[in-house]
Amino acid sequence: MSETGGYEPSDQEIEAAYQKLKKDVEPKGYFLNPDESFTKDLIRGMLINEKRYGYWSCPCRLASGSKEEDRDIICPCDYRDPDLDDFGTCYCALYVSGAVLKGEQKVSSIPERRPPPDERKVLSEKPAGTGPVSALAYPVWRCKVCGYLCAREKPPEVCPICKAKRDRFHRFM
């Protein structure tokens, strides 16, 4: 018997999770993969991982079972936005960019961004906020419309608060 006690989510559970996720992410400017069958299979994997570990770890990566160690791969993972920016889809392809959704961008393979375990341990041990602002790991972007702030390589495609497009962001820090 598996660690999940043979747990297999029902079609109703998968559909409910799919509809909730879609409802939650689209207003924030994110899009689920339009291949509904593929997307629901990923959600199935995340539901199994939730039962197994207690959290939605990415079904395309090997989770340790330690929430602290896996924090970076809990959906939405830390690598989603950079993958969307660079490749139009995240590593597992649950999320796609607007350009991919509209058929304006083709999808190709995505390299793994997640550092090996020994590098993740070193990164997690670094104290946050101990250096000058110029030492921030990522630039901080500000939405000119609503003031939303985010720290990442590039601003979001759409502001999750006011829905302004990426061109309405400026580098704040």
C-alpha cells in the first residue's frame, strides 16, 4: 500500500480543485494550461501529494516530505514567475503565459531552476534583510496604477491587484 493509503482523488475532487484554482489565479493575471485533461492530471498529482505530505508540492519534482525543505516547490512554486517570463510556461506546465494561451508563443522544454539540495540548504541559512538595499536578491517593481510591490526578476504580466499590464510597472528598488 502507498504512503497515501491507496488514496486516489475522485473526478469530483479534481474538478472542484481545478475550478477553484482557475477562479483564484485568472483574476491575478495567471493562466492554467489550456489542455484541461493535462492540467487536471497535474492537479490529481498535487491532491495526492497533499494527502501524502500535507501540502501541494509540484507533482513534477521529488518532494522530501519536509514542508520546510520543500517550501520552494509548493504550488505555486518559487520558479513559476521566472519560468513564465523566460519560457512562457512553468516547469510542470500547469501555468502558461498569456502569449502561450493565445498561441503567440510556442512552448519548449524548461530547464530545472531548482538548485540541488546542498545549495538550497546554504541559501536557506542566509539571513534575510541583513544587507543594504543594493544587496537585494531581486529588484522591487511597483505598479504605477495601484502601488502593488513585488520582488522578482521582471514585473508580473498583469498586476494581481488592479490588472494593469506589465508596462505600467517601474523598478522601485
